[in-house]
Amino acid sequence: MSRSKLFLASLAYALLVFAGTAVLGFVIAPLLGIASGRFPIDTDAQAVFSMLTLKGVPYLAGLCALSGLSYRRISQRRLPLRAALFALNVVLAWLIAASIALAILG
């Protein structure tokens, strides 16, 4: 793979991880919060997870850029393992950024 293709693929992977963290923070996490019974009002769960995601955006951007650096190693794996590593990458990036945001807010 040429250097420019590797760069573009790494950039695309980082953007995909960023989009995955947005979906996790704005869609999946509020649904899990509502399903857990922790938030009796749907709007409360959406507000909490949206605020954590928005406050964590600078950290998400940095973590996603770091994810792009790992693309070369990840791309050499088989497809099921790549998908699992991508999902793990998205979840860990969101958890780390949300934890930092929660520490700043609290």
C-alpha cells in the first residue's frame, strides 16, 4: 500500500471511529440508560449522555487521531477481528473521553 493510500485510509478510519463515538454517545448510551431504569425520564438520559459526549469532543478527537495511527496494524488482521477491534476502539475512546468530561464537570 502506498504511503498516500495508507494516510488516507488511516484518516478515514479515525473519522469512522469518531462517527462511532458520536453514535455511541448520542444514540446507544441514552437507550442503555433508559433501559437500565436509572433515568425515569427519557429526556434526562439524552441530556446527560449528550452533555458528556459534547464535553468530551476535544478528547474524542485526540483519541480518534491516535486510533488512526493504529490502522496499519489493524488492517492486517482478519475481518471479524478488525470489526471487534473497531468496536472496542469506539467504546474505549468514548469511555475515556466521557470519564474525563465527567471529572471536569464534577
